[in-house]
Amino acid sequence: MTFLIILIIVIVVILGVLVYLKFFKKKPKSIMERLEELEYYKQNKEFYDLQKKYMGEKGTDLDIMPEGIGEFGLDVTNPIPTSTLYGSNAYLGLLRTLDGVKIGYDRIGSTRAENIPYIIDAYNITKNGETIATLYICPYNKKTSEKAPKGFDLLKLF
């Protein structure tokens, strides 16, 4: 009899947890949703909204560009999708090395790849002042990726 009572309690608790997760747990916010809450973004919202409208109308809403070929972010043929230039800077601001060190970055120019229909920005990535990689970012997308290139990690804000 005691076993049956314990079994019923366990089943009720499991069902309660499942109901909570299905109906009450909030979906995690994207990088852009979290950054849009920051005061700097709010002060420049009109400018960023214009960028979104004209830069990301046709781009992907995925973490990777569907037409990408090669190593994500490290090959020009597989750039990191971001939403606007603000999204590119926000993404790079969250990028860390695997050992948790904040990276430095400088935009070194724009380029193109035959398989990507948009302009791609190249960034020199540094760790403690030493160049460690060149990353390729395409800011003409609907979403800022939440995927990090090989050898990097993204800081979680929340």
C-alpha cells in the first residue's frame, strides 16, 4: 500500500513538472532580444530599426546560412549570420576563446563569396593583442546567430 502511494505521488509530481514546462516556462531570449533591452540600444532604436528593415529583409533566420560551405565563421564561404551591424558588434562583444578570454576585433574590410548573396565583413580576431583568427560575418540577416565558430564560445547574458 505504501508503495502505491509513493508511486502516485511520483507520477503527480512528474505530471506537474511536465505541465509547468509546457505552459509556464518562458522561451529563452535570443541575443538580439537581450541586447534590445540595453539602454544603448534603446537610445539608438530608430537607427537600428532602419538597419533591420533594409539589411535583413531577405536574409536567414537560422544560426547558420543555409548556403554556407566550409568551416562556420572561419571560411568566407560560410559566414556568421547577424542582424545588422549592431548585431555583428554585439555578437563579437559576446565572443570568447574556449578558455573564457574576451576577444579583440577589428573590421578589416568587406568581401564576397560566390555562394553567399550578400556582402561579407572580415574581422581580425585577437587574444591579448595577438591575432588568432579571421572571422567572416554577414550582417544582412533576420537573426543574429547564437552559434560560435570552432575554437570559440559565446558568453551567455542571462
